[in-house]
Amino acid sequence: MGYQRFMALGNVTGDPETRTVGENEVAKFAIAVNGYKDSVEFFDMEWWNPNGALPYVAKGSSVFIEGELQTQRWEKDGQKRSKIVVKVRTLQLAGGKGKKADAMEEEFAADFR
């Protein structure tokens, strides 16, 4: 048995792209996290069933993410490929978007805590 947990505070790099899978909604987006000595790390996110909170997550939003890492594998043009994606468990707005973010935090506080 194993356990993993990913946490990061960063900025959303572009508006989330959503699609419906069966009865579920999935949003995909990336965040940029400032690292050591002016480096920046980028992480791909996959958020299943965001429960109405998605309109408040936009390019430039500062977010705190908690989730698990998952390796996704596929084959394209005969080449095996893979990437690591963060499966979002919780997302909290970390400010920076003004009144819209404040309203969202109040409305969805139960979903994020």
C-alpha cells in the first residue's frame, strides 16, 4: 500500500478547457509555480466535477491545489509518450481577482474545505 499527496500554490496559465465524460465534467488547465532561483515549474491539472466553481478559475487566478500525481501514457505516430498530471482533489482561490474571487470563496466555501 502507498500514499502520495501533491500541493502547490501557483497561477493558472490559461482558461480551463472542459468536456463532458459520461455524466461527469472534467476541466483541464495548467498552473505555473515559482521555484528556486527564479525558476518556474508548470503542472498540468485535471479536475473532475468542479461543482460550479469553474467560472472563478481563469487565466491569472492564484490557486492552492491539493491532489495526486498520475502518469498518463499513450502512443502517437508509433512513439510511446507519457506525462504526469495532477488529479485535483481540492482547489482554493488564493486571491488576486478582486470581488469575483471573494464572492466565489463565500459561495463555495463548503466545497473547498
